[in-house]
Amino acid sequence: MTSHVVGGAPEPGEVPIDLVDENSLDEWLEGQPEPTRRWVRASGFEARPHTCCLVPDARRELDSVLVGAGDRADPWCCADLPAALPARRFRIRTELEPDVLERVAVGWGLGAYRFERYRRRGSERERAVLGVDSNTALRANRQVEAIALVRDLINTPASDLLPGDLCEAAQALAARSGAECSCLAGDELVANGYPAIHAVGRASADPPRLIDLRWGDPAAPRVTLAGKGVCFDSGGLDLKPASGMRLMKKDMGGAAHVLGLARLAMSAELPIRLRVLVPAVENAVAGNAYRPGDVLATRAGITVEVDNTDAEGRIVLCDALTEAASEEPDVLIDFATLTGAARIALGPDLPALFSNDDDLAHGLARHAEEVRDPLWRLPLHRPYEDLLESRVADTANAAPSPHAGAITAALFLRRFVPDGVPWAHFDLMAWNARARPGRPVGGEAMAFRATWAWLEDRYGE
């Protein structure tokens, strides 16, 4: 996407932006000339969040912009301005800490995001540009571009993003970043020991795949990311109703997250050995679809009885997590649009975090609060493992009870992560159901900036 955050020293003609709130507005007005005070008061501007006032000079040309920002550390406080302001270059005059300015710049950049791949004519109007120092622009644009990739992938319909297309997207990302990327496809999965991925995806006309991207110095700390890549989820033979299937193009949201984080880590040259694993499938209905009651083999040797074919994400992830853990990474993080139960518990905006490592969980939560990218930790309550018992296999993929569905799903995945491997699992919506500044309806990166902040804090130079 076009950058709407540019770096460099202030330029002639830039329009200053002043951030005020309801408590500081009067003080700001006292320092202004009388015509400005009259204009602002006559406009009815009260400095409520996400409101602005365009202030003219004596020639009736735009002199400055007054923005209501109740919380200046909120990354979205200026996110509606790119669409609201004229196509000029602006610069925030209010003094902000460097990390706060970076977050606001990210919000500005994401406020200009549009998904218009399928529109005959896109938005022709140019948008406002924010000028910041070069370092802030570089760091902010890396995040904006990575999050735009996440959103673009999620917003793309399955007609153009089945497993083969997702593999091509990963290979294109690897090519631009100097990474290695391989894709096992179809029966190659069985031959190479990924039977669970193959079982879920074999009914599709587009064969299942395992995407494996590697980048960085092999001697550096190993960071492995895994993302659920169910490119479309019909529910399988346990077919979803039409209403439940409508947004299932987003069921590869976990894959989009890890590819976006990979782009960000590689562009920032984070000193890590990065590995990204994406089991990419379509959960389709056909004569060879896997069935309720089937017993599936897995890479870990654990047998899984299929209680419900619509609990497919955890099945494909279990093979990927087994492979990821085999290298004993310094940290293993997975993202998945895994359960409706997490949305019932926490709503659509708040990802659920599960972890077997308190330091990892606390670090992610701390950075989530700092960068205003919310998440909430739920427990890996081990007594609930009884709900996954099977009479014929080592475990079932889902519990017969609707209770604690997000926890039992996480406990299922936990079985495939050996003790000693620090692991975090995000169960997220990956979708904005309502429009807010910087967050249009559609695909969304959630817990993404928090995870990046943690990675950069731990591994950045």
C-alpha cells in the first residue's frame, strides 16, 4: 500500500496538528490569537475524541488542525484523519514521546488502509500524509506494511486464496526477504509424516500443504511461529449453517498473522533464526472427506478420534506444532481462529492467550498494555483434559460438552508441545465486525503489535 507516513525534517507548507483534550482545550485557546479563539468556539469544537477542527489563517487558508485526543498514547487517536483531512502534508506539533509518536504514526498509516482489489474503481482521492522523523517513519511503515499484508490475506476470498495461493504468497514473501520457503503438498504430507494435515485437507480440489519458511542466522536464537491456514472452512461433514460459513474465508487468519510477523521481523533484520510453519488446507466436503468417528494418526504418534469435523484447526496445527517443537526453539508462538468459545468469553476484539510459560505470558501481556493491543490470558486448566478422553484413541479432537471450549482446544494443542518449550497460543477473531478509526470492517491483525513489541524487546539489538 502507498505510504502515508513520510520521514524527514519539517518542510515548508506542512500543516501543524495540535492534540488537545477536554481539559486542556481552554489552556490551548488562551495561547492563541483572538480570531483563532473565536473560530474554534464558533465551530462548536469541544475536543471530544476523534473530532477535529480545521483552523484557517487570516487569508482563510488552512493554518492548523486541532484534534480531540483524550488519550494521546492511543494509537488510534489520529487514525481517522487521513480520510478526513485534505491531501496535504501534516506534522504533529504537540510534543510526544518517541514511542508514542511511533504508535500514532502506525495508527495514521492504518487509517489510510483500503482493500479495493475487487473494486472496478478504487478510491481516487489522495489522502493526507503525516510527516515525522526518518526513524519513526521507517519503524512505523514496517508495521503498517506488515499489518496491511495480514489484512489483505484475510480479506481475499477463498476463490483466490486456497492452499496453493497461500503457498505462493509465502514464497513471494520469502523471495523478497532472502528467506527459504518450501511447501509439501498432497500425498507428500503423508510420505513426510504429516498425516493429520493431509486428512483434513484431502477432500479439497486444491491439495493440502505445509508451508515452511526459514530465515536468519542458524546460530541465532530460534523463534518459531505457527499459524492455522484453513483457507475456507465449510465445517466438513459436520457442515456449518450458512450464517456460520459466511466469513470462513478468514479462517486462515492465523496464517496471515505469522506471515505478517515474518515480514516485519525480516524487514527489521531482527537477529533471530526465524521459522514459520503454516498448515494450509480447505476443510471441504467430498467422498474422501474425513468423518466423525475416524481415528487419525499424527506426526507426534498420538492418535486422535474425530468428535467433530468442524474442529479441524487444532488437527492441522498439531502436526505443525510437533514439527516446530522438534527443533527446541527459544520460543514457539501460534495464532489461530480456533474457537467460537473464545469469542463468547471475550468478545470479538479481545484475543485469548494461553501459555505454558508465565514469563512469556506476562511479557506479552505487559507489551500488549504498553502498545494498546489488548489480549487476555485464559488458563490451561488441566482437569478439563478429561473432557477430551476417547474410548478408542489417545484423545478426541473436541469435547462433547460446550463448556470451556477455548480451554479444551488449547489443552488439545498443549499435548503436542513438549515440556521445556516456551509456548504461547492466541485464539483470535482476526476480523473487525464494526468500523472504528483505523480499523475498517474486515480482516484484522490482533495481538500482532503486542507480539512484535515483545519480540523486539527480547531479541532486538
